[in-house]
Amino acid sequence: MKSWIIVICLIIVTALALPACAAPAPKESAVPGAKEVTVSISYDEFLAQKNIVKDVTVKIGEKIVVTLPSNPGSTGFSWDQKAEIGDPQVLEQTKHETVPPTDTKMVGAAGTEVFTFRALQLGFSKVSLAYSRPWEGGEKGAWTFILNVTVK
């Protein structure tokens, strides 16, 4: 009888200890101490220009987070979900998300679209995004955003 209690206790202890042995999830950035560079376009800047160009310099492993105004619900316009990347060996897109407006009291309020990129190796790459009505016959490239990325 005593041996059954010991066996059951060992099974319970083992079951409780197993999750602690699991490997931690890998972090998005493989470079220790890599920082995040943000590029944000204001609504005023967006409305004032049809073609916006920005330059940024980062190090290998760093993330670039680009936030652009967007209002697909009211206007039908949205940014390309996948950016056109000039040199995919230098830069990769890791994420795209649509963020709803923070002021939900206002009908038709605009939100943002957030794009995340990671620098892979030394070099230069151009990121191109178009703000369009994506359906057939919809207006294409009404606004464009170009990000010139130098990885040093």
C-alpha cells in the first residue's frame, strides 16, 4: 500500500515539474539588446502629401515599426498587407496589423495600420506600400509610402 502512495506522489511531482522544463519561446529579435526604430506618419502629413518618403538607418537584428493612417471601414482604402521589399536579403516583413480607432465615439474615425520589419544583414533596401481600394476596378496607389532602409 505504501509503495502505491509513493508511486502516485512521484507521478504528481513529475507532472507538476514538466512544464518548468519546457524551453522558453524564442524572442522575435535574435540579437541581444537590439532596439526598435519607429516611423510614424501623422494624419496631417498623410493628407498633405500623396507620396511620402522616409529614410531610416538601423543595425542588423533591429526592428522597424511603421505606423500609417488608415480608414478601410469608411473609405474602403487600405495599405498593402505585404510590403514590396527591394532586397529581401537585407530586410523582411515580420508583421502587419490593423489597429482600430481609439476614439470609438466618432463614426467613421480612422485607425492605423502597423507594419514591422527586421534588418537581416548589411545593405540597403527600399520598402514600398500603396494605399488603395483593393477590389477590382478600385482606385490603386492613391497614396504611396516609401521607406529607404540602410542597415549598418
